Amino acid sequence: MKHVLQIVFFVLVLTAVGQALWQHDRLPPKVAAHFGTSGRADGWLARDTQTTWHIATVLFLAAIIQGVALVHARLPKEYINLPQRDYWLAPERAAATRDWITGAVLFIGCGLLVFFLVLFHLVYRANLDPTPRLSGAVWWLTGGLLGLIAGVTTTLLVKFRRKPSA
């Protein structure tokens, strides 16, 4: 499962970078880049700066998620905060446990990338209008991301809180 998530993650990164490059010439020279809670544009950037921010955000996020996954795999078990750590990181279970946690990190990373793909699409769509206004869908999008993170965290706690019965 971890390998499938790794592939999905990289495809999402490439898709997000491709999205930025595709949108670049279609955006107006002055891009609404910040929106107030009402959805009205209240901050502007040059098109080149917006595209740079878009790509930089995606690549920074990708680096952080990949970095966490790589560092986690190499950390001594004393530095991993996990319920029943000695049981779950015993030599016979350590590889499976670390793979499961890496998969959870990658799953959240995929969720974050989808969040930014949709968010940057909403910003792009808003900028096609002469009076840019961000759709209220951004609130549903944010709620979905928070729900995903809460779900993965809850699943992690439930899974690792108890030792399985023999």
C-alpha cells in the first residue's frame, strides 16, 4: 500500500506543477491571490509571482512530506511517540508498523496535495472573472481536509492503542 501511495503522491505533485504551468498564460497579468472571509479579493500578485508561489508551495509540501517519511523510517524507536511503542516497534513488528505510519503520512500528504490542487483551481477560476471572488467551496474543501486528518489520526490511535490479543 505504501508503494501505491508513493506513486499517487508523485503523480499529484507532477499534476500540481503541470496545473501551475497550464494556468500561467491563462491568468491575467495582475492575479487576485488573497481573499477575505467573504470571498472578495484583497491581495494581488503579478502572474509570474503567483505561478512561482504555486509551484514553490507544492514542492515545499512534497519535500516536507517525503522528509517526514524518510526520517521516520530511520529514527530510533525511542524518538517515536506511539502508544504501546515497545510492542509495536519490537523487531518482529517494527517494519510493518513503520510502513503503516509511512503510509498514513503519505495518505495525508496526498490529501494535502488534492487540497492545494482544488484550491489553486478555485483561485484560477476566480481570476477569470473581472471582479475576482473565491467560491464558498473553499470552506467545504477545508472541512474535508480537516476531516481527513482527524480520520487518519483517530485510526492511528485506535490501531496502536491496544496490543492485539494473541
